[in-house]
Amino acid sequence: MIRIHHIAVGYHQVLLRSEDIQLNAGKVYALVGRNGIGKSTLLQSLTGALPLLEGKVSFMNDDLSSLSRIELVKRVAVVESRFEGIEYLKVKDYIALGRTPYTDAFGQLTTQDWEVIQQTASAIGIRSLMEKFTDQISDGERQLCAVARAFVQETPIILLDEPTAFLDYLNRQKLLNILIALSKNQQKCMLLSTHDLELCLKAELPLLLASSGKLSLKEHFNLEEVLFEMSKP
């Protein structure tokens, strides 16, 4: 699904270098590491927003650099760390933005588009929020809406940049459980950056560990091992 071929990411200098890594469909991978280590830089590089310094990334056997913008947004959806809500923007209309790659030049939604939106809202458990304004619901509800927007984009890959950062423990756990269930049911490959190591351990998520300027895949680990690796300069 995602193949990372010995890449180097950064701006004017390398922040992270990776092993040759394969991320598969039906799994949620947790990207972990200290603040400033390069996790957000890696996610930006995987979306094509930031050029790779070395190596290459392939999505479903196609090189990232060869994909047009419209091809890319049909393969990769992004969830930011926080959606603040917008005055007078209803939840249903915010989620509908995920259908933009499939609409015509006038942005018209078809009956099929609305079916995808309603089915996704049901799967995530936010049907009751659809007529509410996005600035009048809780942080946890807004993050679920942001996830729904990404899912209606119908991409095989979803990247999430610390989606639980502003949530309490129960909402972090709820969101993670939803992501794990949907990744399996819809065979999506998800990569989320997070500081919730204990939740990752409890959920037995494979880790992409960023430490000492290197990115490596850890399929099996314990908390002490990861904390030790993350403590390295």
C-alpha cells in the first residue's frame, strides 16, 4: 500500500532517514517520537507538500512524484490535529468537502455522494450531528467530523497528524477504536502521529518510530523499549 524506499526528509537539512518500509492495508500505524524529531515533516513529505531529499515513496506501486494532484487526493486523505469549527458551517456540509475530488466544476453533489456521506456518518456514529454547526459541537465531536470528511474522500490511505492531541482520554480511546475498526472493515492503510504510547501499546498498533534521526518499523515492542529509543539524542 505505502512503500517508503530509504527516504530522507527535512527542509534545508535532513531530519529523518528511513529504512525500506512497507505499510499494508487494513492496519493503523502509529508514528511516534519526541517533539521536533520530524514527524510532521514526514507526513508533509508523504502528501507531496514537501519534496523528499532522498529516496522515493510509492502508493499502490505508483511513485508519489509521478502522481498528479487529482490522482494524489484520490489516494491520500489528511486529518489535521485540530478542526476549530466554522461559524454557520453545518457538519454535513463540512463532511461533504471530502467529496470535492469527485464533483463537477460547480461542486454539485450527486445522490451517490450524499449516500457515501450518510453511510460514513453512520459508521462513525455522528448522524445526530449532521444539522448542527461545526463551531457549536465539542472538540471530540469535531475530530470525529474531521475523520468522517477524510473517509468520504474514499482514499485507500489516510494520514492523521496528532488527531487526538486536544482530546481527553476517553475521546482519544474512542477515536482510536473507530480508526482501527474502519481500517479493518474498509481495508485502508492509516498512519497517525501520536504521543499516546500507552494507548498504542494497548491496541497493539505497529509503530513507525522516529529516533536519533532514523525512522524504523516496530511490529512488536514494549513501552520501556520505545521510551528508551525515544530518549536517545
